[in-house]
Amino acid sequence: MRYDPAKHNRRSIRLKGYDYSQAGFYFVTICCYQRQCLFGDIVDGVMQLNQYGEIVEKEWMRSPLIRHEIELDKYIVMPNHFHGIVIINPVGANSPSDSTLFSSRGTRPPKVSHRSPLQQPSYFSEHPSMKPKSLSSLMAGFKSVVTKQINLIRKSPGTPIWQRNYYEHIIRSEESLNKIREYVVNNPLLWERDQLHPSNPSKW
């Protein structure tokens, strides 16, 4: 199901019964409010971060220092959105290797298009009753601290930086993980065709 603002603005869509705090790999996307390009520009296929984009990157890299149950994989700050792969581990457990994690699941990799590895991303809302040490807890904290820092600099308290929610995708195979990693790394090269480019009609 794709996001429809008229239907989904005040409720979240989750994979029913899935525990988003359990060990695994997750692909997340966060979009800027009204697709504003706040974080910099793409120059010759390379993302050039501005002051706000540097805040996004810095706070993302700080996440594992604050939340010891997570690790970070590939990520990219784009002009008006952010992509990242998150690994959630039980606290104190050894990091699962890609092959160990996925071989135990025995699931088929989801289809991946040449433009985006997400065919039908889930639209997820940070809810007050979110579970501690979960993906939603991470995303809510990250979005909040970035918003506060940027608004402090531009002296605009209460101004939204992000769309209310975020998109998540449970990565169920090593093949899918590698394709998503490639997509994240190459995202700046495909900016002009990106569905989140302000000039393009978005399906998100």
C-alpha cells in the first residue's frame, strides 16, 4: 500500500505482528517537509552537504554511541531526504554477519527495480507508545535532535524539518541487502530521475 496523505496522516502502517526491535537489517528513508531541499546540492553526481546536511550526518553517526543496540551500514544524505541501513542487535550480542543473519531466515529476496529497491515501502509513524530500543525509537530521536539543532541555527523554533513519518523496509536476504547498498551509494548519480526530486512527480 502506498502512502496517501488523506488516509494515513494520523495512523501508522506496520507489518502486522513484526517486532521492530528484533535483530535484523532495516532500510529507512526520511523525507524533508514538503520535499524542500535543505541539506545541500548534487554537484557532478556528488552530494555537497551544507551546514544543515552536516548536522544530519553528524547526528546519524552519533546514533550508535547513544543506542548501543544498533549499528550503521551504508547511508546517504540527499538534498531533501535521507537513506540509511540500520542493523539492530540485542544489547551485548555479537554483530550478525550478513550470511548468518539471512541464511537462518530462508526467505526470497524482494524485487528490486533499477530506480529504487523499495516497491511498496511501509509508512511508519513514531507513536508515543513505541517500544524502547526499536527502529521507531531510533528514528524519532534522530529526527527530533536534527530538527532542534537546525531550527536553533535558523532561529525558527517549531518549524518542521521532516515529514511526520518515515519509510522502512525489512531486508530479508543478503542479495537484497547488497542491492540496497548499491542503490544508496549511487543515489546522487540518479538525482535528476529520483522520485523525491522536487521537479519529479513523487510516488512516495
